[in-house]
Amino acid sequence: AAAFVTVPLLAFLATIFFLFAYSTKFNERFKGFCFPLMDFIRCVIASIIFFIISIMAVSKYPDGSSKAAGVMSTFTSAKYKK
């Protein structure tokens, strides 16, 4: 169950980093990186990982609450994309 908590935590920390970079104009120091593209890629990767974890939750745990959580995670990962 640690993976089910770790991935949202890492996605949250990445979001906080991008928010910090935009608010302090830290992203302007790095001219080679396209920060909006990096933020979009972060969102897509997080959505894919959330989808994989939702499939793992449905297949690994047979109880009803895990299946409901897997279904809701699938809907959330489909909605998570920008």
C-alpha cells in the first residue's frame, strides 16, 4: 500500500516545485528548458502512473473498497490530464 501513497505525494511535491519556480521567476534562469512543456509532461506522466496504480489496486486486492478505489482512480486519472 506504500506505492498508493508515494505516487500522489511525489506528484504533489512536483506540483509544489513548479508552483515555486513560477512564483519566484526561478524558471527564467534556465533558458534551455520549456517549463510549460515540462509541466504538461509531468501531468501526463502522473496520469499514466495513477492509471497503472488503479489497475494494480483492482487486481491485487479482492475486496469491494479496493475495486471502488480503483474505479475512482481510473476516472481521476482520465480527468487529471490538462
